[in-house]
Amino acid sequence: PLVSLRARLVREHTRWMNALHQTVDVLFPEFEKVFVVLKRPNVRLVLGRFGTVEACRAHSPTEMRRLLSRDGAQVSLAKLKRLRAAAEESIGPLEVSEGQKRSLRELLETLVTLEGRITGIEAEIVRLLEQIPEAKYLMSVKGIGAMTAAIILAETGGLAQYSCAQAVLKLAGLNLYQNSSGQYQSGRHISKRGRSELRR
């Protein structure tokens, strides 16, 4: 249940992140040329205060840095100068409605809430994995972390019950199949008739 809940929250987080990118594209299209990764906490704080052309133009880079420091964000003056310069030449709207500002705030707050929930669930999953001997063996394989191990165990019910690797591949829908009819034979394809989360 925890693994499924985490997967749902991660999908929801992705949808909200997409909505944030779309909103920034409308309000301040050049913002992401200066701050490329919107997932970073510092960038979110900048976006919360100066996510519109109007708000950015209203402050000097020094004032912006002072306000952000008060919020707990450490942002270089050079970056803020670039942001201010981008605002001066922006094709974004010079005035935005209160509804648009509220929408941006809601997006940012929702993302923080979702990330907190995901972090809490992941911590609980890690705690539970410590009680499962098979998890330790899985995580000893290069490239398999706690969340991947948790998904494998949740979707399979534990690998120890399977007699061979092919059975697990079939469960995931990663087994190969070939269509044939008379003289026609298709190429070999992955069946994808299995558990999508395990396959992913």
C-alpha cells in the first residue's frame, strides 16, 4: 500500500510540476533561462517573490537578495542581476491579475505539501525495508536503491518464491512474443502484459 501511495503521489507531483512550468511560461517566460531547475527550494522561493515580470521589475537585485535572505534563500547577486535584466526585456505581461498571482502561490504551496508527504512515505518505506532480509540483497545490486527495491518486493511479493528469472520477467510483461499467421511472422516484441510499475 505504501509503495502504491507513493507512486500516486509522485504522479500527482509530476502533474503539478507541469502546471507550474506552464504558469511560468505565461507569467515570466524568461525565468527558466536564469533558473533552470524549478524543483530547487531556493528557486521556488525566488519564484514565489519574483515570479512575475511586474514583481521583478519593482525591485533592484540588491533589494531582491535582501528579501530572499529574509525568506531563508541564498541566491547570488549575479543571478538576480540576470533575472532583473531578463525581466526588463521580457515578453511576459507587465500586469497580472490577483487570480494569476494566487494560482502561482497555490501551485508552489501544493508542491511543498506533496514533497513533504512523499518524503515521509519514503522514510517509512526505508524503515520497513530494514526488516526484510531480501531487501538488503536487492540493494546490493548496483543501480537498485531503496525505492526500486520496495517496488520490486511489493509487485512480486518477494523474489524467493519464483523458480527462475523468466517468471519475474513475464510478471512484469517484459517477456518477448512474436505474432505469426500462415507465412507472416512479425518481429519479436515485449509483451507488456504484466505489472506496469514493476516493468517501469
